[in-house]
Amino acid sequence: TDLVSWVSVVDNRMGIVLCNRLEEALKSWTGTFEIEDDNEDNEDEAIEEKKSDFTTKLRKAIIIPKILVEILLRNQEISSSPAVPLVRSIFLDELHDYMGTVCLLPRPTSGRFEVFDTRTGADKSANTGLTVTQTFHHLPSLIEPEVLAKAYNVIESHMQHFSQFVSQWLAYQTLWDTRASDASSVVGEDMDRWQKLLIEAANARSALDATPTLAEFGPVVVKYDKIQSQINLKYDSWQRELQSCYAGVLGQRIHSLHDSICEAKSKLESITLEGTGATTSEIVLGVTYIQEMKQKIEPSEKEVQSHIDSERLLKRQRHTFRSDWMEGTRLTGQYQNLEQILEKRSHTMEEQIPLLQSRVVAEDKMCWQRTSDLLSDWEEGKPLQGNMKPQEANEILTKFEFNMKKSKLDYENILKAKDALGLEATATDSAISDCIDEVSDLKEVWQSVSGPYATLEKLKETPWATAATRKIRQGLEDINAELRALPNRVRQFEAYTHFNNTIKNYLGGHGILSELKTEALKERHWKLILSNLGIHTLFVELTVGMLWENGLMYRKKEMNEILTVAQGEMALEVFLNQVRDRWMKQELDLVLYQNRVRLIKGWDVLFGTLDDHMGGLVLMRSSPYYRTVREFQEEGKLWEDRLTKLRGAFDSWVDVQRRWVYLEGIFFGSADIKAQLPTEWSRFKSVDSEFVNLMRRISSRPYAMEALSIENLQRTLERLGNLMSIIQRALGEYLGKQRTDFSRFYFLGDDDLLEIIGNAGEPGKVLAHIGKMFAGINSARNAISPELGDNTLASLDAMVSKDGEVVALDKSITVTAKIGVKDWLKKLEDGMHTTLAKLLQSAVREDSSSEVITNGEGKKGFIDWAKKFPAQVMILATLINWSMSVNSALLEEGDSNVQLTNVLSAIEEKLEICAKTVL
């Protein structure tokens, strides 16, 4: 416990001692780096400094490493290395290191017997790793705040001066960022500003040469010798460029002033004030000009002297002038000559004053007369009419404006001449000024209208053939909007009113203009339109303006009549085009038939289209627009003839094709036909060859109009149709013979019979017609098998009803290629009779209708019997047995009622069994 107290006391005493030493060290730091104020005026403070402590005088100067900074030019950019913030950081770090000498000392601790740390030098270097509480880090808070603040203020003062110094050098960056041409454009032609600029540039260059190459701000040392030389070179370049620009401006001014002086001198020399050779107006102009030159001579003298001074400035700066440079002495000489001539002319004018006064008075009267005539012409010829073109109006206004300004100038010259000659000035007449104002107002009006008028003229020049009505309307609306945007003072004039009404009329008649753009209008219609409008030009040369200017908007009724006729004719033309396009491009729809030939299908569509178009052509002849156009009549008659021929050809064609398909299956599908009808077969073979060739020709170019190009097509088709009619009649006789041979063929139509005959070699197709020939048979079962041989086409072993009931034949019927169809059909008929007869006989024999069934075996036997035979045979056998039982009961001796009752009971028992079995 005593050790801890003692260490605490030692620590406090050490803190006091070290705090005093730190305060003294900071004062020494402040004294070393403090900036002395050369302009100190406070004498009391100076006395206090002299009376400072002896200890203050003995303070040692603080020495820290120099901080070297260099001003450099890198990539055309001036910068300091290191930068100002980094230099401030280094300076502060030096102060902190200086204070750390005390503040980072370890404080005594009581953790071990040694009061002070006895670590070696290597271990002492680790003091920086101590925590804040283990060092005297708190000492800065114990010293006076003013002392610490002064130490930091000293650094900030040096850094402020250092930053300002660097900024001065960085300001020279403008020499690289700005071009001399930019500076010259800002100065312009102000000679005073040019002289100041050149003088300031020269002074800055001289000041830069006089500066040293090193600057110190406390420990901060700035080197700028390299950048100084580079800036000097850049300054020299800038001065040369500025001098060249200034010399160019000065040279132009000298030449301009020289030319004006020469012109004034020549004009003064040409003035004649003596004798009668000069006109009055020349005398007035001469006196006026002499008076003006007297007023201008003094400013001209100052300007000449200014140019001479500027030339001397360039010479002092050793500027090299160009070869075409005009020396100031030439300008001075011309000016002196001008002064002499002006003095001479002034003296002459003073000698001739009486004569000049009389001449000026006469000229004054003539001027008044000319002005009166001009004002009278203006009242008569001012362009107020709205139907005038802006260009013509502007030309008239320009002419009047020129004459009025000339008259006004003459009047002003006369006033000046009177003033110069001492004559009394007449009252000022404002009429000419008012007229000039009126001309200006009218000029504004016509110029305001000229823009929209030019746009309208462009619209008028649009060729009608390429004009788009939508764009024309948009252009008119734009012009109308532009007119509405004009000020009210312009709208009050007739020029605006007339033009605005014209645009409104064009917009109002734009509807009829748009309707004329229809495709229905042909050349014949346009000839009539142009004739009605009185336009004598070709259609290709027609413009929109011609239609407007010739009153299209006021001829709406006539135009609508022409449009109605054109639209009616257009409808006829469209119909004719539809007919032409349809039938010139109409392709026949062909389908392959039995891999032999392509046949035409879709006859209904062809005939429907043909009838519609032929009907339309007939109705077209009754139209009032049909008779007026010769082209319609010619083309309508042409297509009516073509379609009529095509309809006739197609009528014959469809009949021939239908007959050919019908007969082709008969004659080429059955060998029996060839044997029975050899003549008709040969005839049909010829027809078939010719028809097939015709269809193959059509297949190569399957177009409807190609059919009309076939020579004698109608005759050929009619001839083929007649031949096939003869063949069909012969075929009908042949079919009658077939029905005679087999009577059941009477139940079939010609088509079914021909199909049977044609498919005699295919029993399956013949069996499809069995139901039409036999009421109870729908088909026959084919039991064909490979064992029967290749010549066997079918083996029919059973009959099949339409309800699906199968009845086996008593003897199967074998169909071979050598047996005719009617032969095996007769066998089928006979087999049906024989089979049904035998089945009926067996059914009657096995049935016992009169016996009453009482036991189960009897019931089962009856059901088996019913299932064994076909339904019709079973019913018929039952009816036969019932009839026979009733007959036997009636023939019995004695009471027959008992026998009849037994028969009835047997029948009722069977019916009950049938009902129970079914349900």
C-alpha cells in the first residue's frame, strides 16, 4: 500500500515537471517558426517584447528536417509535388513527433519493485506500444490552451502563405489553357484595351524575371526554377502571338483610316464652289460636306495620334512588322494634306457666300417641289391592293423608300448648307417622315405575308400528277396557322385580309380537290374538266395552282357531275377487269382418275362464276355509262362472246366427261361387254382415245381460256357426246337382255346392273347389290381359301340377313372366272330355295306343337329346337304344325273341344317359355 502511494506521488511530480518542460518546448517551437510582422505599429507590444524574460532569450531554436516542395509542369499541367494537403500533414506530424518526446514517456508503475523500467535500449523502442494510460499522453491538456494554439497557428500561418504562393504559380496554368486568339476575340478592336493588355503582359514578364528561384515558409522549402524558365518561354510565345494579333487589328485600322482620309481628300478636291459650272445640288452637297469635315477633323486627329502611339508601342516591344505594313508617317502625311485642302475649301466657301446663298435658296425651292411630287405619287401608287403579289409590292415600296430617303437627305443637306452659310432655316416638314414611316409599316406587312405567300406558290407549283392532297391540306393549314400568328397591326391591312380569305377559300374547296384525285378520272374526263375550267394545257403539265386559279372551288356542281360519270364508268371498268383477270388466270381443277388421265372437277363453281359474269355483262349493256365509252362496248362484247363459247364448251364437256366415266368402267371393267358388244366396244375405244388425248392436252396448260384455243372443241365434244349416246342405247338393249336372262336384275337400276356386269370378276362388289335383288338376303358369306385353287374367285357357303342372321347353304357355290355373274347368281337363288325347303322340312318334323310341355327337359328341347333353325323357318314350322294339329283335332271322333284345348294349352306353354327366355 505504501509503495502504491509513493509511486502515485512520484508520478504526479513527474507530470508537473514534464508539463512545464512541454510548455517551454512549445514556446520554443512557436518562437522558432513564428512569422515576424514587418509592419508592426503597436509600440507597447514592442516594448513588452524587449522586456521578455531572460529564460525566453535563452531558448534554443528548434531544428526539424526541411520539407522540400517543387513546382513542376507535367503533361501541360502545373502542379506542386507534394501537394499542399500532404505538406500540411507532414508539418503537423513533425509537431506531434516533437511533442511525443515528452508525451510518449512511460509512467512509473507499482507492479514490481523497480520504480522505473530498466529495459534495455532494444526494449525501450517498444514504448510506442504502450496504452494511453501508461504514458504521459494527458500532458497537452494540462498546459495553457494559448500556448498549444499558438503552436498550431504558426503552422497554419506558414501553410496559408505557402498555399497562396503555390496558387500564384498555378495561376500560370492559364497560359496553357487559353489561346491568344481567344484573348484577341474578347478585346476586339478596342485599341486602349489592347495597349493595356500588351503593357500588362510585358510587366508580368519582367516581374517574373526578377523573382528568385527558391522560397521558404518555415521548414517548407519551395523550388520553382524549372517552372520559371518554362513560364518565361510560354510568356514570350504569348507576347508574340498577342503582338501579331494586335498588329493585325492595328494594320486594318490604319488602312481603314488611311482610305477614309484619302476618300475625304478626293471628295474635297472634287468640290467646286466657284463659277457657274457646278449645279445647285453639287454646291449644296459641297457646302454640307465641308461643314461635316470641319466637325470631324479634330476626332480624326486624335485617332491618327492613337494609331501612331500604338505603332510606337509595338516597335518598343521589338515586334517584326509584315512586308505590307503601312507606316504611320504615311497616315500623318495624308492627314496633313487633308487639313490643307479643307482649309483651302473653307476659305473659298467664305469668299463665295453671297453666290452660294442664292444657289442654296433656289435648290431649297426645287427640293420642296420634288418632295411634293413624290408625296403625290405615293398617294396614288401605294400598294394597298390585296391581290398584288408581295414581290411586286416590295419592289414598289423599295423604290418609294429610296426616293423618300433621298429627298429627306437632300432636305437635311440643304438645312446644313443654310446653317453653314448663315441662312434662316425653314420650318421642318414632317410629311416625308410620315410617309417613310408608312412605307416601313407597309413593308413590314408585305414582308410578313411574303413568307406564307412563297409557301403557297410552292404548293401551286406542285404537279397534279404527283400531288398528295393530304400534304396540300397540311400545307394550307400551316400557312393559316402562320397567318394567325402575325401581330394585330399586320392584320389590319387589306394585303393580309385578301390573302387570308384566299387560304380559307382553298381550304373550303379542298374537298372537291381531294375527290378529283380519284383513280376513276381518266384522260377523257380530265379533258372535259380542263375544258370547263378554261385551262388550255396538257394533263402532264397541270399543277395545283392552275386548278385553284381557274375557280375549281366555284364549280363543285359541274365537277360532281363529272365525278359521278367517272365513278360509274370506273365500276364498269372494275367489273371488266375482274372478268378479264379471273378468266385469263382461271386454272381448271384437275384430279387423277384411275392413274390414266386427269379429269376436271369443281364444275359447279365454274358454272356459277360463268353465269354470274355473263349476267353481269348483260346487265352492263343497260348501264347509261356503257354506251358513252367505246372501249367498254368492245371489251364487253368480246368477253360476252368468249364466255358464251366457254359456257357451251363446258356444258358439252361436263356431259362427255360424265358419260366417259360411266362407260369407261363398263367397257374396260368387264370382258363380257367386249364379247357381247364388240361394235360398241370398238366405238368406245375410239372415243376413249380421243377424249384422253384432249384431257392430256388440257393438263399441260390447265387454263380456261386455253380451252377456247383448241380448234373445233365444241364440235369435237358434241361428236363424242353423240357417239356415247349411241353406245348407251346399245348398252340399254344389252341390259334388257340381261334382265330377261335373270329376272331379279329387274330390281336393279341400269347403273347398279352395269356395275355388277362390269365387276363380274369381283364377287365381293357384286355381293353389295344382293340386298336389292333378294328381299331377305343382305349378302352371302365368302369362305374362300387357298385350297380351292387360283381360278376360284369365291366360295359362298351361307346367306346373311340384314339383321346379321347367317343361314348355311345346303351346298356351297363355287365362283370361278369362267362362270358368268348371272349364272352363279342363279345358283345362289336355287341354293336358297333348296336350303330353306330342307330346313323347313326338318323343322316341321322335329317340332311337336300339339304336345304340352310339362317337364324341364321338354322346355330345354323346345329352346334348342328354336335356336337350331332360322327364325322365319322356326315360325313357319310352328304355324304349319299348329295348323296340322288343329286339323287333326277337328277330324277326331267324339268331342273335339278337348283336343282343341290341348292344342291351345301347348301353344300357350310355348309362348310362355319364349317370353321367359327373352325377358
